[in-house]
Amino acid sequence: MPVDSLLRVAVGPRFAAPLLDYLAPAEGPVPQIGTRVSVPLGTGRRTGIVLEHLEGSEVPADRLRPVLKALDAEPLWDPATLEVLRWAARYYCHPSGQVLAYALPQQLRRGAGLPPAPVLWRASGKPANEAHGLVARAPRQRQLLDRLIEAGRDGLEERALAALMPGWRRIIRLLEGKGLAESFAPASPDPADMLREKPLALSAEQAAAVNAMPMGQGYACHLLDGVTASGKTEVYLHLVEQVLASGRQCLLLAPEIGLTPQLAERLQARFRAPAAVLHSGLSDGERLDAWANARAGRARLVVGTRSAVFVPCRELGLIVVDEEHDPSYKQQDGFRYQARDLAVMRASKAGIPIVLGSATPALESLLNVQRKRYARRRLTQKVTGARPPQARLVDLNRHPPEHGLSAPLVRAMSEQLESGSQVLLYLNRRGFAPVLMCPDCRQAEECRHCDARMVFYRRRGLLLCHHCGARRRPAPVCGKCGTPLQTIGRGTERLEEELQARFPDYPVARMDRDNVRGRRRLEHILGGIRERRYRILLGTQMLTKGHDFPSLGLVAVIDADQGLFSQEFRGPERLAQTLVQVAGRAGRREKPGLLVLQTRFPEHPLLRQLLKEGYPGFAATALELRRSSGWPPFAHLAVLRANAPEAASLDEFLNRAKTAIGADAAGSDVQLLGPAPALMERRRDRNHAQLLARSASRARLQSFLDRWIPAVRELKRPRRVSWSVDVDPAEIG
Ligand code: ADP
Ligand code: ZN
């Protein structure tokens, strides 16, 4: 049997194990790795993805069936991206068929063909009166012709024509036959003529950064470490300009769907280049088009959230990862990958530069700078010349808050509001109150499915569990002693009411996931803020990311202690990043802003150092702490998480998993810790626990996982236990 004529295929619709072996189709070339094939299964046929070419198969030759048909002439991905996908499957211990399927638009997973290049139609240019004479007795031809004449030389896409007139294709053929209409392929844009607006003149710092990042000279990873409003985006735009001019594509990643339109708009305002924007809000058809346009090179700019790191590009010249520290780059379920890390790998395999931008770089990235894997380019000044905000810690022990607001904060707010500025209050807690409890027996309302208190929503008259979504109506009085229940603490819903009562003349915009669902609503509120219809902005994390609020005079963190005592090893890093990002919203323009942090722990070293030395000082200390305590990035982790309805089978499974390849399989290079209960042990009516594998050497951990995870997959699993593995976890609680 000739080598390569045996294929290992992941078969849809799940593309999971078991992988199946097939013979190459009887006719035509052998399907390549990364192409789709139609294969027989039982009496039916399925779409599959070719994962490997085999030398031999365990399936007896007379039982091997040939592939019915090759669906793609060449791999769906460019070579670098295909390599990254295959590498990621191994690294993150996820079935490679599912990884490739994950990286495909829905329709392609189902076997649909790639959409062809768009075709346009235009009027052939005959004088209008002569043309009209030829369609005088055909009203539909006349109508279509007029539309084409209106559209001019740019013509109309077939899709637009289809929307215009049912049965358009027959009509346009008639027009074509009379020499009145012609089809043409869209011209690829001229790389020398991509600029739509004049680029801004760079500041000296920006220019130095741009010059230090040569385009078109192979792989290099640059960490663009620039304070908020230092003009990082403008630096990206200058790099993109060079890359477009050299005839190559650019891929830009943003951490979340809310920020992609903003980035895409800035790119499209600057460049005439066609763009593909990919995020979770697209319809299947839109996603397929964007994906295919990027792949074929029709889209010169590709912008998207984390999964866009897998979008193939014919001639990629640059990758930009904006807000590289953002936790959203880590996928938290299913295929648990880190998109920033994979972007770096993709750039290196493609031999192109990559820029990671942030005002608060991840400790991982800073260590990579120390180890000379990344080059750091700094922007230390706000472009507008604005100074960093003046910060003030307010000790809540000395200034007891009333309705959440201390007297110094109320004073600062009044001053700012009266002088015409906007103020922003950050409170990362949704709902009316986090606790509803009986003041006598101290019994809080708890979720019946989780180890968690239920959050009280007063307006809706509901108790809601933020972990499992359970909801119920609260009883007015304690079930045991009949005392009326009381709320403790405050979330954004309550603070909004309190603010409206205290500052009735200043409209409040509340931005959190309860109040802002969907992009429309977000745009609406952001518009209201820009037009200054709102004067007080109140919100959760949603407010802290990337948005530019020019007239903010004051930023206040209502509860800086939230997260100060987190049990997660990344807790301090996340808190510092959030505080710095929130603070960065203030003083983006001329006036220096004011930053107020309310805390009960004004002496806490993290807060003190952050105020005194800023993020770089904090990060240096935090990195040392991670080094001395042996946490990432100085150690490498993988968590095996499992859950089951009751504790016994869960323990049984994890203990079995721990010894799946022998009692001391991990050896001295890799520690295997646990089983330990999760921070929230009971969640969604199931018990959660985990094993933690840790090693100082990434390679050792990897080779351990290579042996261990397959063995765990083979284990006999007690009923109703489910488990997953998370390599480089964002959290280990
Ligand atoms: P960052 O991404 O670092 O937060 P931006 O790139 O969004 O900063 O820049 C902040 C603001 O400053 C934007 O409104 C941008 O248009 C403006 N800006 C950036 N660079 C310049 C420049 N060289 N000259 C004038 N304005 C600039
Ligand atoms: Zn719950």
C-alpha cells in the first residue's frame, strides 16, 4: 500500500475520539492534512477532517473503506496556523479533531463549500436613453438597470441584487445579453493608496517605539508597555500602515466583543483596506464570509476576539494583541487555550512580528521581557500631555461611608459635578445587595444548589444565584423566627438609587451585565456618556475597559478591598490591573484627573505600593513573590477538575486519576497535588474538586501530561463524574 494513502480522520458532528482510518479516495490526489473529506460511516456519510497520513492501520485492510470525496483542494488554514492548531491540541490536551473543528465556521463543519469570491455587476456604460430604449417593455429589466446605473462604476454585489429583486439572476442575464450589464471581480485595493485620512504626527516616544519595531524582517515579539492614553493604538496604526503598504494582511485581537467595533472603526477611518471583523455576535453567514475573506486575502485587516487567532490569512504580515493582560484571552471551557500565547506562537511560525500592547502587562509577559524573549517598548507619557491622576486613599474606618460614599468622596464628587465634569464610580458587584439575612438568627439566604449566598435584586423582587442562575422570590420574614429580613452591603442597583437620591440633578448611567445586554444598548449608553447626557457613570468591569471618556474629572473605586484578600494566586495582579485601568479613565485630556480609593485597609502594601510606584513597581514586587513562592510564571500548572453529584464518587475518581500511571508517576520534576475541594465546593448541585500538577519545567510538565491525560481518559469512571483538564489555568480555585 503506497505511503500516504491511509488517512486518519476526525469525523463530525463531534470530531472527537475515536478517530477513524480511511483509504484515500480512489481518484485524484491524496487529501492533505487540514482538508475536509466526506466519509462513509455505517450506512450514512459524514464530514470529516484529515488529521494525519498513516503508514499503517490496526484496522484490517479488507475493512478499510475509502473516502467518498475530498471537499477541499488545499488545507483550510495557512501552514503556520495549521501548525499552531495541531500544537495547541497537544499542549492543551484537547482532541485535535475538536480543536480543528472549533476553529471552523459552523457551515464548514457541516461540509458546506467555501464561499466563492464575490462577483459584482454594473451597467455597461451605454448612454441612458439608448439603454432605456432596449428595456422599454420590460419593467423589471428597467428597474434593475436603473439600480445599476445609480450604483455607478463600483457596481453592486450579487448579494445586494438578490435583496433587491427576487429572480434577479434571470433578469440580469437578459440585460447582459443586450449588452447593458457586465459582471466583474472586485479589484484588489492598491497597497500604495490605502490611506483614507492623514496619520497623526507621532510624539517622540511613539516614533521611537515605531522605529524600534521593524516590519517585514521576520519574527520578533514586542511588548508595547504604554500608560493609558499614551497612544498605543496610534502606534498600531502606523505599523499597520507599513504592513498594508507592503501588500500584507494584519490581524488584530481585542479582548472582548465590546472593543472590536471600536478598534475596527479606527482602522477603517484610517485605511481604505477591506476588513473582516470576527466576534461572537455574528450570524453564521457573516462569520463564514469574514473567515473566507481573511483566508483568501480579500480582507486586508482582520479584527476579532480570541478565536480570531485561528482565522487563516493568506499573507499575514503583523499580529497585534491589544490589552494583552486581559483574562478574556483565556478560554475557560471546552478547548481551554490562551489566545495571546498562541498568537505569539503563530507569529513565530509565520516569521512575522507581533505586538502585545497594555498599560498593565501580564507578569508572564514581563518575565519574558526579562528573559529577552520579548522586547519592551515603553510609552510613559499621555499623548495629550495630561498628567496621571492625583490619587487619594480614603480610610473608611475614619470616614464611615453613608450609602456607600464617604464624606471626602461626596465632597470631591460635588466639586467635579458642579464644575461640569463627569465622575465615574467603579463597583464590581451587581444587584441590589449581595446578602439578604435575618438580623436575629444571622441566617443568610443561600442558593439551594451552590455554596453561595443569593444576590438580592430589589426592583425585580428576586433572589438570584450568580453561579448557577437559580432564582426565587425572597420571603419577607425569616422562616425560623419571623423577623423581617435585612440587606447587607450594596451592588450597583442599590448604589444607583442612592446616587439618584443624593445627586438628583445629575443623571446616572449604570453599566453592568444586568443593565447592558447586547451591543445596541452598550452603544446607546456610551453615546449618552459622550454627549454628556449622563454625568455620573456607575459600573462594573465593563466600565474599565478601553473606553475613552474625555470629560471625566474623577474616578472612584467604591470598594478597593474587593479582591485584596483573594485566595487566587493571580488575585493581586488582577486587582492591580483593574485599579490601574479604572484610574486610567480619568484625565485622558488636559485636566489631571482625581482618583479616590475607598478602603478599610489603607496600610495594605499592595495599595501603598501601587499608589507610590505605579504598576511597574507593583509588578516587580509581585513577580519576585511569584518567584520565591514558586507560582507561575516560574512554575507551570495544569489542573484536572472533576465534579459529580456526590462526594464519594468524585473522591474515588480523583484518587484513581492521581495514580493512573503509577503511584509516583509524577516523579520529582512534577508535583501532583490533591485531590482538594474547589473554593466553592458545591456548585450547580454537584461537588467540585481537583488535582493540581505543577513543575518548574514546562517541558517536563508537558511530557507528564502526554502520558497522564491519556491514562486518565482510559480510567473506569464512576457514574456521573465529569472532568476536564486546564493547562496554564487562569485560576485554580
Ligand atoms: P491608548 O491606546 O494608549 O489608550 P490611544 O491610541 O487611544 O491611546 O490615544 C489616546 C488619544 O490620543 C486618542 O484620542 C488618539 O487619537 C490621540 N492620539 C494618539 N496619538 C496621538 C498623536 N501622536 N497626536 C495627537 N493625538 C494623538
Ligand atoms: Zn446557585
